[in-house]
Amino acid sequence: MTARAVVVGDALIDELRDSTGVREFVGGAGLNVAVGLSRLGVATSLVAMVGDDEPGARIRSYLADFDVELIASRSPQGSSRAVSTRTGGGEPTYEFNDAARARRIRFGDQERAAFAAAEIVVVSCVPFDDAEQTAEMLGAVAGSRLAVDPNPRAGMMQDRTGFARGFELAAAEAELVKVGEDDARLPYDEPLEQLRARLVDLGVGAVLATYGPGGAAIDLGADAVTRPISDLPGRIVDTMGAGDAAFAATVAGLLEARPESADDWSRILEDAMDAAAATCRFEGALLRLPSAVEGIHVDRLGT
């Protein structure tokens, strides 16, 4: 029987601005993970807020193209949008519209039924600083296997302390938590190593820590496995979505067979780094696999 996952998170339009012009992609961390899981053979539903507008129609069409079921919460302010401006070699800056900043997900009968039928519930980029919303979500997913990526966004987070508190409530119930350097810096203002230790102390079964070009590690209590970024043909075109690809691949590995040893986790981490590296060879956040760059002349990669 095909594994089934439900992702709870954001779905939006990514508007990219740089020296070459303006381009739009359907995106959002939650959506990226849901589509990535579907591409990896996992039957997936996405619980997200989507507007009844033209951008919302694009989001719905995109999800349908990748066989992801959308369980939509109504958005009175329309669909969410993130504008990223990229200049030179610096990090992009992000601005979010009113719908993104006021995002809220409904947890009704349809959502609860989907959670109950899923083998795992994956949470990525929800407003953990909204205590009421966090409590509703945790009540709705109670009893489910849980994987969490906090994905704080400076332009959407209202309360740093509240976000950390809500995230830790979810993390304490999770068997897998993914964190990167922004997850440590924005809510905690601390190094990623310190957040990793904090999560291990909370009792999280596996902590996936991503370091961009520095690769990744998975903490398994007192033990850890590490992996460098995978060396694939072609240049890095766009790092957007690399973390989401690694998270999706790790969740897919959990569903394929529960890892029982450090070697099992090492194989899962290798697959996650392969997916992240391949995704970076193309513009946009769509999960790619190493097969996407096989047989293609390196001069054509990223075009």
C-alpha cells in the first residue's frame, strides 16, 4: 500500500526580483515539501490557506499537476505572496503581503480525518507564535507520527519568544525535527549547534540539521551521522528549496522503512543531500533528483 502523508504549512506565490528581471513561482515551504513527497512516490495532501483569486488558482493547478490533494483554508485577504530581492552575491531579502502575515489554518473535520488516515503529519512554516493556532494544530494531530520544520520568517514572525515556545511544544511531540541556521538565529539568537542540543534534550528522536554548502547532520540522541553536500555535475543555480528537498527526502526515507541504526540514517541523509544538491541545479524550489542532471551537458544545466 502506498504511504500517505499530510503536510501542514504555507502555499504562496514566490516573486523573485534580480538583475535579470522578475519571475514568479508557486512555492511556500509547506507546498514545496508536499510536492517533493509526491515526486518521491508518497501520496500527499496539503493543508494550507489559499485565496479564491488568480494566484490561488495557479497554486491549485500546480498542486493538481503533481497529484497533491489540497485541503484549503479560506483566506479573506487573498493568496499569500513573498517577494525576494536578490542583489549580487548577498542573501535575498523577503517581503510578505498581508495575507501571508495574517495566515491562519482551519482544523476541522476534513483536516482531522486526513491526519487520522496518514502515516505521518509533516509541519512546515506555520505561525508558532500564535498560541491558539498552535494548540489547535497539536490537538488535531494528536496521536500521529509528526515531523516538524519551524521555518521562521522575519517578515511574518510577530513574537520571537512565543514562536520558540510554540515550536518546542510541537518538537516535543515529533520523531523528526529539521532545523537550519535561520531556525536558530531568528527565534533564539543562538548557534545551530546549541539549538540541536536543545532539541535532543527535549527528547526529539532525530534532529536533521542543515548547513547549506556545509552539508547536514542527524542527531540521534548521543550519536550523530553527518554528510557533506553531494557533488553533482553543473553549477549551483538557486538554493531556494534545498532545505525543503532535504526534509522531504528524509521524511520519505522514514516512510519507506523505519531506520533502526546509524547506518540506516546515514543512507537516508545521503538521499537527502542528493535531492538538495540536484534541486540547486535548477531555478525554483521544485524537488529534483540526481537523475535530473544525468545525460545533460553541464553547459545546459540551469538554463
